Amino acid sequence: MKMLIAVVQDKDSGQMSQLLVKRGFRATKLASTGGFLRAGNTTFLIGTEDEKIPEVIEIIQQSCKSRKQMVTPVSPLGSTVDSFMPYPLEVQVGGAAVFVLDVEQFHSF
Ligand code: 2BA
């Protein structure tokens, strides 16, 4: 058995949940925050059999789009107002960051 952890954008999480339920997968959704953008995103925990991992990855690819986002960097510690120019920076976010882990045991009571 595997545990798939997928960090996705909030905008894509509704469609992804629907597809997972429709195709018979069990999942848990957690509200999360990206360390870099400090913006909300959604983390899915999906426990499934090894052979079903490609199907889950296909669902994630179908649901999650890549988007560009502008970030204004925060002033680094110690810099003066004169020397720091906070130019907005464009970053590409997503489709999804996916981790697949081995599960030693699973119990459901
Ligand atoms: P954030 O950490 O808010 O990152 C948002 C986007 O900012 C990233 O998109 C990436 O394009 C950019 N980025 C992140 N760290 C950066 C850095 N140090 N310098 C320059 N650009 C940077 P994604 O790579 O698609 O990641 C989307 C979200 O997935 C991340 O949100 C984070 O919540 C999660 N994530 C991505 N990689 C991860 C990892 N290795 N471990 C844990 N979470 C991860």
C-alpha cells in the first residue's frame, strides 16, 4: 500500500475531489499554506494500492493546472530602505507537488 501526498492549488481541489470520489478513491483534504508564497493551498492524503498510483497521478494531472503568480519579496533583515528595491517576481505555481510513500501498516477501526 502507498500514501500519496499531493499539494495542489485551492482552485483545483474541488474538481480533484470530485474525480477521486467518482473513480472510487478515498482521500482526506487538509487546508495548508505554501512556505514560499505563504498563500493557502490544499494537501490531499490518498491511501491506495500500489497498482492504482498511476490512476491517481492521472487524476491529479487532469485536475491541476499550472498558473503564474506575482510575488513581492519582503525586505531582507539588515537592508536599508535605500538599498532594497522590492521588484515583483513572477513564479510558476503547480500543477501539483506529489510525494508517494510506502505504508507499513493500515488499520481502519
Ligand atoms: P509555495 O512554497 O508557496 O511555493 C509556490 C511556488 O513558488 C512554487 O510552486 C515554486 O514555483 C515557487 N518557489 C517555491 N520555493 C521557492 C524558492 N525558494 N525560490 C524561488 N521560487 C520558489 P510549486 O513548486 O508548484 O509548489 C507549490 C506548493 O507545493 C508550494 O507552495 C508548497 O506548498 C508545495 N511544495 C512544493 N514543493 C514542495 C516540497 N519539496 N516539499 C513540501 N512542499 C512542497
